[in-house]
Amino acid sequence: MMNYARFLTAVSAARKPSPIRILTELQQRSPPSLISLAAGAPNPDTFPFQSAIIKLKNGPPLSFDEVAMKRALQYSASNGIPELLTWMKNLQKNLHDPPTAAYGPEKGQMDMCVTTGSQEGLCKVFEMLVSPGDVVLLDSPTYPGTLATLQPLGCKMVNVPSDQHGMIPAALKEVLSRWEPSDSGRPKVLYTIPNGGNPTGASMTVQRKKDVYQLASMYDMLIIEDDPYYFLQFDKPWAPTFLSMDVDGRVIRTDSFSKILSSGLRIGFVTGPKPLVERLVLHIQASTMHTSTFAQLLVSQLLHSWGQDGFLQHIDGVIDFYRNQRDAMISSAHKWLAGLAKWQTPSAGMFLWMELIGVRDSRQLIMEKALEKEVLLVPGGVFMIDSSEPCPYVRAAYSLSTPEQIEEAFKRLASLITEAL
Ligand code: PLP
């Protein structure tokens, strides 16, 4: 059985439930005849907003009558509004069938909470688990938001080599061989982006996930599965997730609606063992209190009106869009960048990761010369644990530009590289 206390930072272990929250729950279980002068919530009758109708591109509009509006404008539970959580738990069970769904609470039963984007979840997960001096394993290049969260925590970030299929289990084994499985200084946490990795576009195979999971078991590490591009996998069936293999209760998964419903609404989810999700919710209680009730109700209404099938149908449309965009970018790359750059075609997500041939450091090229040519890409160095080292890679996003713009951008990039050589 997992000893979750072992993984917590002193700060996280010291968190206590808010006494007001406990009173609120007491109140919710009492008969309506109870007169409570306990709640500190403002009176929504004083708020200026009355009602709202939100039109959808397809389907009947979502409506917030006065009652719904009052609720949307009010404080709500720190772990998320119940109907959104219930809908999402059902989705997780249907998509991933996590073994932990059937476990008892202490054994790491699957639990979930809503977060303000998956970034909030990731940040709070790391702050819950990572103390100064701890070793964190991750594949570099990786998402800069993760590096930004980890860097000030004073941990040691250790790179596990990866390729177009993500983290390499043999390389992980090699890295882990620096420690005994019982060594107190061994890594506690392994972080990876399993699908359509940012920035590499790489996706892990099932076999790799199984092998990585086994090593995590052997060394008793937690796996943080940051999967915002899960729903942008171009080929079906979608790959089984770490969550789906989690017999031990050692996987914390972050999901995001940013790439499929809205990035600005800030709706994400953490799924993981109950004892850890509870700690995280205590942190939310003490910081944001909860994700915007309005944003949650809006998304929840949409999901309930769509049902799971409607949701997955919407996703299919999003996938078709990004697959076309990817195809356009790859064909422009073949046309303009053959011999000048190397790349692997991504099977998920929205990024193409390219090595510029003969360029020692893309930063200089992009920062100094690219604007002159009116083309912008992200220099690869920003995705590295050590961003000071020269890096020949760049990241190109195919999410926002039209195929014509992508074509023109690669034409400009080609002339930029040619001139630099
Ligand atoms: N994780 C990865 C790998 C990402 O690429 C992003 C966004 O780009 C995030 C997490 C954060 O997404 P959000 O907070 O919008 O859910």
C-alpha cells in the first residue's frame, strides 16, 4: 500500500481544512428551517448581473435564468461544482477505466478536483510534492510552464532522454541506476507529457508507458501525467494512459479543456489518489478558493446538454481541424525546409519541433534575424532544463496560422537559415 505522507512537503503536510468550510458543509446537511448567520457569502441580490443566454455554434443556447445566475456569481466548493465533477468522473472512468476507481480512500481511490486550467493543478501538485533538494525526473525539452514551476522549488531536475515516442524506458532505467530502490535520496516524482508533447509533438507508445510505470513502481515514484493534448490525438484508438494502468495509485493526471473548449475560461482537472487530491484542495482553499463558478457552470451546462457522445463528436471536429493544419505544415516543410531542417511528423497536439541543420544556436537566429524576415518561432533553448546551452531546435505551432501563412513562414525561415549558413 502506498504511503502518501512520504511524498508531501512540510508545507503541504501542515495544511488544515478551513473551519468555515466545515460549518458550510454542516449547514448543507441541515434542514431548511435552520437559520444560519454563519456563512460569510455576500448577498447576490446586490450583484449587477441578472441573466444570460449564451449561443452555441451548434445546438440550443445555454441559458442562465436568475436563479442559475445567482449561483454562478456566488462562492462554490473548493474542489469544483458537483455536477461538473460527476460528469468528469464518469468521463474519466469511461475513457481510462482506472483500477483505482474501485479502491478504498486510503488505498488511493481515484478522486478529482477542478483547477483553474491544468497549469494551476500542475503548479499545486509540484508544490505539494517537491521539497528543496528533491530529485524530479522529466524529459527535456519540456513545457516551460513546468520548468517555471519547478525551478524556484530548489529541486534537482534530471533529464530522462526521449525521442519521437517520448521518454525512453531504457534511458530511465539507466538514470535510476544511480540510486538503490530504497535510497532515501531517490527521485520521488516523474513528470511527462505523454501525447503531442510540448514542444516535441512526441507521443508515448503503450509499451513505453508500461515499462515506465513498472520502473516507477520499483522505485516507488509518483507519475505526473500532464496530458492537455490527449484529446488532440489524430489517430484512433487513443493510446491507453498511465491513469488506466495505475494499479498502485501512483498516478496524478492533469487534464485541460484549454485546447478543446476554451483556453480563457481556465478549466482543468486533476485526477489522482484521494489522499493527494485532498491535500491539493486544501491548497486551493487557501489560495483561489475555487475556480470561477460561472466558468464551471457554463462548461457543465454545455457538457450536460451535449452528453458524452456530443462532447466526443465536438472533439472529432477539433481533431480534423488540427490534423489538416498539421498536414499543411508538414507539406510546407517538405517543400521549403528539406535539407535545411529535420523533423518528425507529430501524431497529436499542435507543435512541430525542428532541428535546424548547421545552426548551432537558434536563439541568436530567431532573436536577431527572424523579425527582419517577418517570421517568428520559439527557439528550442526555452524548453531545456539548462536554457543557457546552445540549441539548434525551434518550435513551430500550426494552431493559429492559415496553411497559406504557414507556407509563407517556412519560405521565410528557409531563406533565414540559408543566409545564416
Ligand atoms: N501542460 C502543457 C504541456 C501545456 O502545453 C500547457 C499549455 O500550453 C499546459 C499544461 C497548461 O494549460 P492550461 O493551464 O491552459 O490547461
